[in-house]
Amino acid sequence: MIRRTDLTMMTTKTEPSSQKRFWLITAIALGTMLNPLNTSMIAVAFSRLQEEFEVGYSAISWLIATYYVASAVAQPVMGKLGDLFGRKRLFLIGLGLVTLSSMLAPLSTSIGWLMAFRVIQAIGTSALFPSGMGIIRQVVTTNLARTLGIMSIFSSTSAAFGPSVGGFLLHYSDWPALFMINFPVILISFVLAVRLMPKDGAAKKPENGALDGWGIAFFIVLIVTWLFFFLSIQSGINWWLLAAGLGLSAGFYAFEAKRRHPFVDVRFLAGNRQVTLVYAQFILVNIVFYSVMFGIPSYLQQVREFDSQQVGLLMLAISGFGVVVTPLVGRWIDRAGSKIPLITGSLIVLSGTLLLLTLHDNTSQVWIFSVLAVLGISSGFHNLGLQSTLYASVATTETGIASGLFMTSRFMGTILSSSLLGAAFGHGITTGKLHGLAVACAVISVLILWLSLRLPARAGAVKRAS
């Protein structure tokens, strides 16, 4: 509830100078890039970590999955805590947690310890995005959409460039460097945040049940159950886990629908069918994207025996073409809406996954780069197209709810990608198993195309003022 005094403060605040706003956005952008960067940067280190800790790919899939489970749960929780206790406080606490995890992770003596420190990192980075975006909406009063667009592109770009950065670090150093690289980013973000972020007011007293602790616990059990089910597929479908997953999903829906402050607002989803389809499509898009982002580097290193620098250069195809295509797709969506661009992107990602079937033990690096470039182009279509469709489908007052669930959808997709990779590569990586992964991604791409075809003709079209 917004009080009259709050409205007075909101209407009388003055926006910072353009220079101060630039450095404030820089502080937030550097902080928010830590999650996607650390998400994808570690992809090229999987082979090295398997060798270091003497574990199979199934353990590596859990290294991915635990990070995303922690992120999916922590994002909305940290956003709520920022609203209650101060966004600047939560932003700085988040940076502190990332610092702690980046110091301890290189000292890990087992894959279990590394998972634990990565979970701390996930919680810390999850505090940065909601706090940072809240501060931007609080401070920036003009060109807000442009600013939010810059933040979105910055985050997507850091995720796409992560494998290339990781490849170079691994080539010239070792896997601990993937954590040490965070320190310059953390330091700059921290100094700018302390100096430029507006001071927090007094902490608010949370309403009874506002954090929905039972809903959070229910959600964790639900996600872990489905993880165990998907990881079990490699040795045969576990029908008990499938039944438990379906039962818990139905129970979670019924439970959250009755909550005054639900962890996942299922009533919002039920009342916005178009938005729900966007979330479903974004989950599927991220399954394919991160299956490629994590699976291809391991294949190139273990089967093709490329070094980390070569892998990093090849993975630039995904990030580079994604960056080039994104602004062009943005102009197209402004003119025609997002349906046709999303259909085009779906056809491209389907083509890219099928082209993975042409990779063999003697395929040239030029052709590998070309196939990855096709997949990189498709990412530029989907990220922007789905966001445009989402925000054109919800009222301004629902932006916060819609954005939070959109990020949760991303993490759900990445969680499922780790399960798919565990099923595909759990007993070793071969070219044949890569082709099996490609077929699975192609099937998912067909579903993505089907959902794109179901969009209204002018979905995501910009409503221009008369």
C-alpha cells in the first residue's frame, strides 16, 4: 500500500545528473552481470573439474542444478527482503556473499564443497538483480524503458560471453581463476554503489506470512523431486518419482492459490493465459540454450580434444552473433510485433539443433563455428521477442510480478537443461550421445515453434501514443 507521504516523496524526487546516472547504472549492471557470467563461464571447466575431483558428468550436472535451484528460490525472496529492509543494503550484502564464495570456492577439496560455495554465490548474485532494478525504478524518472533495455542486454551479453571468458582464463591459468575474475567486478560495483546509491529508509516490519516460508520449502522439495526424476531417466524412468512430481505439482498449485502472499502467484498465472504461454516458451528456450552452452564445450574438450582457448573462441559464435542480431530484432519487433520474429527465431533454433547432427569426430572447426553461429542468432530473437510479448500482455501495475516469474522461468529452463545433460552424458560423452542431445533439443524446438504460432498476430507490438 502506498501512503500519501510516499507519493509526495515520489513526486518531488529529482533525478540525478546524466553523469551520476551513468555511473549508478554501471554499478548495478556490473553487479547484476555476476549471475549470468558465473552461470555460463564455468561451462568450459567441466572437463577440468571432472579430472580435479575425479567425478562423472552426473556430479557436474548437480553442480549446475544446485546453482539454479538456489537462484530460482533466492531471486523472489531477495526481492521481497530488499523491499522490506532496503535495496541498497541487500545489494551490498549480495556483493559480500559473492566475495565470500569467490574466496572459498578455489579452496574446495571436493565437488560437494564446490557445490556449497556455488550455492552461496547463487544466493548473493540473486540479491543483486531485484535490488538493482528496484533502485533504477526508484531513481530514474526519464528514459526508464531505455535504461531497463540496456540492463537486459547487458545481462544477456554477459551470459553469452561467459564460455569464451572462461575458456581464456582456463587456458592461461586454472579453474580457480573463474572465481578470482569476480573480484575486480565486485570492487568497482561496491565502490560505486556505496557512493551513488540512495540511502535506504528505515526497515519495514514485514506482514505476517509475507515471505511464505512454507511455500518456499514446498517449492524446493518440488524442484528437487523433478530433478531426481529427470536424472533417473538415464537408467530408466522412475515411475515413483514421476508420480511424486505430478502429485507435488498439483499440491503446490492448490497450496499457493490459497496463500495471501504466495511465493509463486499461481492465481496471476491462471488469470493470464498468454503470459503463462510466454513463461512456458521461455523455459523451453532456456533448456535448449543452456544444453548447448554447457554440453558443447564438454564435447569439444573430451571428444575432439580441443584446448580451452579453442573452445572459448568457438563459443564466441553464440555470443557474437547474438549481440549483433539483438538490436536488429528489436527494430523489427517495434515495427511488426514479436510473433513473426519469434516464429523466425524458432525455425532458426530448430535448424541449429538439427545441424548439430552433422558434427562428427573429424568435423572442421569452421563448420562447428558456423553451426554454433546459427544457434547464436536464434538467441537474439527469443530473448527480446518473449520479453516484448510479456510486457505487452500485462498491466504496468503487474510488471513486478511478471518480471519475477520471467526470471524464475529462465532458471527453471536451466535446471531442466542440467537434467537433460545428465541423462545424455551421464555415462560418458561421445559423438553419438551429442546427436541424442541434439534430437532432444530439436523436439523441444518444435514445441517452441508451436507456441510461437499460437501467439496473436500483433503480440508484443508497441503501443504508440496518438
